[in-house]
Amino acid sequence: MVDSTLLRLKVLITGCAGFIGSTIAGKLIERGYRVIGIDCFTNYYSPKLKYFNLSRLSKNLNFQLIKLDISKASFDHLLNIVKCVNYVIHEAAQPGVRESWGRNFQKYVRHNIIATQKIIEAVSKVRGIKRFIFASSSSVYGNIGKCMIGEDIKPKPVSPYGITKLAGEALCQAYRENYDLPLVILRYFTVYGPRQRPDMAFHKFIKAMLKNETIKIYGDGSQARDFTYVDDVAEATIKALECNEAIGEIINIGSGSPIQLLDAIKIIANIIGTEPKIVFHKEQKGDVKFTYADISKAEKILNWRPSTKFRDGLENQISWIKQLIHLNII
């Protein structure tokens, strides 16, 4: 049942048409919040997929979409939007480690640094904002090695993408220090599940296996990731929104259970009922070899633990991609 008192509370979500942003938006509306979503629908991947992510939300009277490139928006425009809300979740970013090298870096500066500064500048001028959540990434840590990664480990990103996310964190911290920004930084570890971007590994693997195509693996497949299901990430983000004790904190959001890439592929193949056709390629610059989140801080402050079993999450993602194929969206 929707709590009618929450319908007066508005949440602004940037990057609302994306994988994580649209998932958070849907869950907030289910709980009775009103959501204003901003997205500029970049062509990093098909805008058709992003509109499909919003297909149900767009019919809900408690959701409003604003098409806007934050990096190009005027201060007054952003200020007028922020004045209408109680909370801000900044999910918008230029994603992708491998694409962040070379000439593409300008896009990462624009969408991950300039856009972040512009939205927090507007937030800093509005009284009554209860929370500003910055969606960061485990990419800021770099290659730590095969050990559990706590928030106190000094970040050392090994990709331009990771550098821009760390710069975004630093900007947020500066505004926290000087303007008392009610900031929470969440460092997401490799997120998977329905709506996952088509450039991400599981999306590619599942699509290839469903279509009996080859799978590209960069490296020998022994690399491991702390794969985190998108619904669990959304739940953690909402808890951070509602938890006053989280203000001023940097918090890892992960599964706490690293899985090797080849093992993940075997599980996907088993669910689909196929034999994967794997082609190995050389390692890509900027890819880390191992991530393992220490989530004790999230457990203590947010009273949060991931609840989705890895295989269950993969089954949900496979069903989602089957639907996209059936609808001829991918």
C-alpha cells in the first residue's frame, strides 16, 4: 500500500532512463514517492532501450520526465528544478571503462565532472534538500589485488572513467565541506540484472548465447567481480535516501561475494541450456582484475544486505533479454 504522506515528497533522479536510475525510480514510486527524472538520452547506447526502461513509469502520474543535458543546462533552469524536490539522486554519468580513453575522454569530463558540478551547485543554493546521493563506482579503487576492499582504502583508479568518478566524489566532498551538502556517496560494485546496458558483459554474454553467437572474453576469464543485483542496489540507494546517519559517508554497495567470469558464464549457459562459444582476446586497458566489496559499513549504517541469489538474478536478466529480443528492441 502506498503511504499517502510520501506523495508530497519529491525525488529528483538524474540519469533516470538508465539501467540503475529507472530501477530506483520505479521502486520509489511503488513506495509512494513522487519522482522527477532527468535524462539527456545520449547515443552511448540506443535511446530506444532507455525509452523502453521508462515505458511503465511514463504512464504513472507520480513520474515526470525532463529531457535535459545537465552539462549544458543553465544554472537558473537547474535551480528551478531542484527547488521543486526534497531529495536528489545523481545517477547520470558517461559510463564505460574501455571507451573512456583517447578522444572520448572529453565526453567523460563533460558528463561526469561538469554535469556533477552544475547539479550540486544548484542543490547548494536550495534550503530544505534532505539528501544528495552521488552514485560512484568501484572503479575508483583500481587494482587493489585479491583482498576485501573497504572504504578506507586509498582510491587509485586505473582508467579515465574511474578518474572522472573520483573527481565527481571530490567535488561533492568540497560542497559538503563548504555548503553543508547533505551528501552520501555510494560506490556501486559491478551491477547486473534487467535493464543492464548492452555494453556490459552479462548483457553481451546472454544475448550471444541466446542467438548462438560467439562470446568475447578479454583476458583468460580468471578475473573476478563483486557482481551486485540491480534491485539490491536500488534498495541500498533508497535506504541511503532515508537514513540520516548516512550523511557525510562513503559507502560500498556490493554483494561481498566475488565470482570468476568463467564461472558466471557457466551458470548463464546452464540456465539457457547451451554450450558457450568463447573466443579469448587480450586484456583491455583499464580493466581491473578483481573486486571484492567490504559491505560492513552498509550493513551497519543502512541496515542493508543484498538479498538476491546470483543465479536468481541471472535468471531475471535472461528473461528480460529474451523479452527485448522478442520485441525486436535488440
